[in-house]
Amino acid sequence: MISPAILVSESSRFSPDALRLLGSLGRVELADIQDRGEFLAKVGGADILWVRLRHRIDAEIMEAAPRLRVIATATTGLNHIDIDEAKRRNIRVISLRDHPDFLRNIYATAEHTMGLIFALIRHVPAASRHVADGGWNRDLFVGRELHGKRAGIVGYGRVGRMMAPRLAAFGMHVLVTDPRLEESSSEDGIEITSLESLLAASDLVTLHVNFSEKARGFFGASHFALMKPSAWFVNTSRGELVDEAALLDALRKGRIAGAAVDVLSSEDSSGMGAHPLVQYARDHDNLLITPHIGGCTIESTEKTEHFIAGQIAAFLQSQPEEACVAGHRKDRG
């Protein structure tokens, strides 16, 4: 079998265990590709491409890599990869999406969600800036408590199920909505209800829905209108799930008290300074934005990258040698 060329396009803090496993499979190039021109120049000889979230892997990238057989990403969301184009070119996409048993031991996003909630309702970033600027006036930063309030979890998959006991541990009454669950029932101390009822009752609404094109922009103006003016909104799933113009309007008009998001639509590693929500956040403390760091911990990175490397090994072992050799000759364009 010809040893495959493996290009790791974002290698900062790459898992040593994953690197050792990849090195046993083929020739590994560790890169830290910053822009698209560099990406197009480097990808041409790759049989296996490892990506994170910095770049959009579309038809142009795949066209520039005629030998490409595998795109690997240690993420659950895949909106940074043109899945249809990959299928058309017979390129296998390996991700975390279809591995729920493994993902039950990955806690980073749920923990970051909790961090955002506390930072939002206790004005942590603004208070920290105030002290750094020489101030010491706590009356400017009167916060709120979670205890005794209602938390609404929209989407009861892996992260939603992690959030429920964490929110309950702070004395919150937890409401959940998910089309896969039967309404008016209870599960593990939570109340299952409709989306409309959840929004009307909740003091905190946190979004944990898997992204698909059908779900693009599903949370919009009508949903923010149902929320309490004193309620907070949190999104650590995908920016494309939310009508961001509607979120901005809700914040500006005081329809909700505040929001914290780890994700934006059309994320670009070169910067998001022109994004309307980022511009609003510069001058308003009721919107917190972090740069999609929910899963970005040392522990989760090490575990997920080693797992994905194992999935690549399993895929290569399942392929007949003649198919592997053909991959070096075939132009999929």
C-alpha cells in the first residue's frame, strides 16, 4: 500500500498521541495555514486532509487536491465542509457527528456554556475591565442569581443533556423542548414542553441544536418576541441556527435582557470585526461573544483528535490496496 500524505492544516497544540498514530499511517505534514491562497498551494499533494474550523473546505479546495480521499475534522458540526461536494468526489468525511457514545465523555462545550451564563448575568467582562481601568465601584455591576429561576434548554441531545443537571445543581427549574421528546412528560427531574411554552416561561434560554440546512435561521424574531424582557439567550451550537438580525433587534429594543454566544454565522478566522453583532458588542455589555472556543480545551482536543486519528486508521484498513493506489492516480474533478 502506498503511504498516504496527511496534511494537518491547523496544527497548533495538535495531540501528540494523534500525531504518533497518524505517523504510523503515512507521511504527516504539520502546517498552520492562515489564508486561502496558502491552503490552495499546500493541499495539492494530500491524500488525507485534517481541518479544524478556520477554513471553508469547498469545491475549490477539493479541486486543488485531486488525490484527496479523506477530510477529517474533530468536530460535530460540519457546516465548514461542503458535504455534497465531498460525496460527489467520493471523498470520505470523518468527524465526531455519528459517535454519541464517545462524545458523552467530552464536556468542554457544556462547561463553556455555564461560563458564558455566569459571565453574562454577573457582568464579569465589564467588571474586570472597570478594575483594569482603575475603578472599584461594585454598584455598577449588580448581577442576578440562577437559583429559583427557570432554564429553558432548546435541543436535548448530547450537550443539552449535559446542561440539564448542571443548571439544576444551581437551583434552577429546567424546561426542555425537543421534537424527539413527548410533551407534558418528565425525565430526570426536567419538564418537557413545547418551544413556545418554554420561551414564555424561561428566564434563561440556551440553544443546543445540531445544525442542518433545514434548521438554518430557525430561531428568529417570533421566538425572541415570546421571551421575557428579563430573559437571557445563550448559543454555543452554531451561529447559522439563529436569525442574527432578529437577535440584534431584540437586544437593541430591550426585548431580551442580554445574550452570550460562542458562534456566529459565516465565521472567518481573519476577523469578524464587521459583523453587526460584534459591532454592537463593542459598546454594549449585554452581549458577550467568544470566538467558537466551546470545545477548545486541552482535554477535549487530546481526546477528540486521538479518536479521529483512530477513525482514519480504521478507514484505511478497510480499503483494498488497489483502491488506495488508484487514489494517487484518479482525478476527481
